[in-house]
Amino acid sequence: MSPNLGRRQMLRVLGTGAAGLLVSRRAIAQQAQLGLPPPRRLRGRRLEPGLVQAELTAAATTVRVADAWAELWTYGGSFPGPLLRVREGDRVRLRLTNQLPEETNLHLHGLHIPPAVDNPFLAVPPGEAATYEFDVPRGSRGLHWYHPHVHGRVARQLFAGLAGPILVEPATAEFALSGAEEHILVLKDLELDGDRPAPHLPPDWRRGKEGSLRLVNGTLDPVLVATRGALRLHILNASNARYYRLALQEHAFHLLATDGHALATPVVVEEILLAPGERAEVLVLLERQGTFALLDLPYDRGAAMMMGGMGGTGVGREAVQLMTLVRRTERAPRLLPTALATVEDFRGRPADVTRGLVLGEAMMGARFSINGKEFDPTRVDLASRLGNLEIWEIENRGGMDHPFHLHTYPFQVLSRNGVAESAVVWKDVVNVRRSETVQIAVPLRDFAGRTVYHCHIAEHEDQGMMGTLDVAPG
Ligand SMILES: [Cu+2]
């Protein structure tokens, strides 16, 4: 692939199974590509060994984004929010100050911590602050993230820019990956209306709001120049509703972890579908010197009928270039590790409780439900007991895909439409395609309390597709 990719109107996607796709001219028309900026690091203070204290302020901030100045809502003045980098076993004291004109809060997405701390029912009023104090659990190494979770306000606050990555480092190095250079990619789309995030229009509340700017770490089509041939990428989809179907020209991905949980062994995949909220950790071995595009291939999540031919749908036939990887070095990449982690296997284990959850869309308008009910924070939808192993059968009866997310308790996907999954992996978001029933195993471990499960298309969550789970002490 020639390095003057940016001036070409189309290119063949090689080795991805998507040959012949057109790459969006709009997306590759950027003449001056910027380097990939790493997320700014949240400066925490280590008061004593193992205790990290950090401050996050949510406020309207003018930032430079896609060749324009825009007033976004940010954490700590940066878009995306700053990286909280901690270690397994650390105690974290994170203080959120709300300088927004409305209430907000924090969800620590992916961290297995008590619901009383990661509390979606708590709201921090404007001008006030709250402290989130928790222990980073063993086994949580990997990429997680934080974002607001006040019901009814999530979609607008997230779209306006409020999201940031959390990287948990293992207590002891478990991977033979020291030869790879490590990067965090926060995928987040945005649409500007003048110098502000575009407001939600009525169709956005039904289909989920997408922006035409598909940004990586807040930058349009950045370039990552690799100093080594092996790249370890932690990728987060922090978008409201946009799915990313990722492919890298001429290369496969070696999938290392899903939603921050290591696989037993690396799995070679040609592409990765990331629904909102999902993360993937991959090893990329650049096989030769050259320039390779990271592409977002078309994916039909079922929102097309609601799109009315408007732009930014992601359902056309065009692939969009998200960023460029450049390998300059002659050095050959290191070999792959063969074993990553020991992963418990819940297949075939007897469940204490089996439940069905039906995801529903109202025929008209933008209302969403689970088991026929819209979210009510005062109601208990599922009651259980600490220590139970539950099997949930999540059935999507709607016309769109819905990425299902459960707080606090990671789960394993057992089957899709009765077909067993081939690999055992831990997840906290699973995409449930339309007309699909996904069966998951949910061990309710360590923490009792009341929390939520919901669709991670933020508009669907705000419009009712959420329920409560109350786990009594064992
Ligand atoms: Cu949904």
C-alpha cells in the first residue's frame, strides 16, 4: 500500500475478507494526518504504597477537535477523558467534582467493585462532589472505562464527550508481551453543530445517535508510527451507538482479551466487532515495513430502516479509515505467547436460577423495555442471592441489535440461538443481534447490593431499556 493513501479515492482491502470495499472519500481526504495522541494521563497521587488518589472534574471545556474548536463536556479538560492507570490490588480514591449545569455521576465500567460504590442510583448535583473509593480487584487487568450513568442524561452527556479509559496493570506480569509497544485507542464518534455537540433529534432517540466524525483518541484519522513490529492495542468503543467492525489491511488480529479479561490463548481473527461499551485487546504483528489502514467495515445493526438515508449510518457499502499504522523498523516482531491465563469454564455447570430477559422496542416512538417494562429505579426486577450461578437467556425481539451490559458481575456467553460458543471468555457487554437469543452464565460473586443491567446504546438505556438486579447477602 502506498504511503500516499490519503490522496487515493479508493483502495482494496487486502487479507480481510472484505476485498473490493470502497473506503470513504470523506474519511481519507484528510491531507495532514496527525500523530496518534495517547490519552492524557490522569495525575494521581500515590499517598502511600498501593493508595492512589485522583481528581476528576466534569465541566464544559473548549477543546481542539477535528480541525475546529468545540465546546464539549469533558473530564479534566480533555477529550476523551484522561487515562486512569492503576494496578491490581491498588486502593483508589477518585473524587468527582461536578461543574456541569446538571447532575451527573460516574460508572466505573468493567471493574468488579461493590454496587454501593459503583452506584448508578447516585446523582451528584451541580457544584457538588462525590468520592469513589474502591480496591482494584485481582484479575481485573486490562482496559475498562468511566462515564456518566444518571438515568435519562447518559446519552447527551456521553455524546458531549464524557468518557475516559481505565487501564489496570497486572499485579505480576502474566504475559510474555514485553516486546510489544502498548497503545490505548478510544473510539468515539462526534457530530458538531457549530462549536457544540449536535443536539439529539427525535430519530436519534430511537436508533441511537451516531456522529460522522469517527475519532481515535479525539483525533480524525491519526497516524501511529510503530517503533517495533509488534503492537499491543487496547481498544475501547466509547461511542453512544456506533458499532465498529475493525479490520487491518493485510493483517489479522491476535485477540488477547475481551472486555478487559484475558483469553486462555490468543485467537486469530480477521475482524473485530465492537459494540458500544465493548473492549478488545489485540496483538498486531506488522509483517513488513509499510503503511496499513485500520478500517471500520460496514455493519448493519438494524438501524437502517430508521435512518431515512441520512449520513453517518455505518450501513452503507463503504469502509472508513479510522487510523493508519506505519512500520518503519526492520526488526521482526516477537513471537506470540501461547498461554495467557487460566479461564474458568461455566459450560455445563448446573445453574441455581435460570431467567429469560426479553429486549423490546415500542412499535412507534423511542421507548424501550426489558420484559415489557421500562426502567423504574424503585422497582426490583431480578432478586437473587450472593453465590448463585445464574443462567440468563436474553432474547432480542426488536428490529435493532442491542448490546447488553451488566454492572458489577462479569459473565460468560454460553450460546447464541442454541449454538454453543467455541471459546470461553469473560465479558461485560454482549451484542444481542435482532431475532437472537444469547445465553449467558452469571456467577454472582463477592458483592451483594443493587445494580443495573441495560442496553449500552445510551439512548435506549435512557429511554427505558434497563432493569435492576438486587443481590442479597449469601
Ligand atoms: Cu439498544
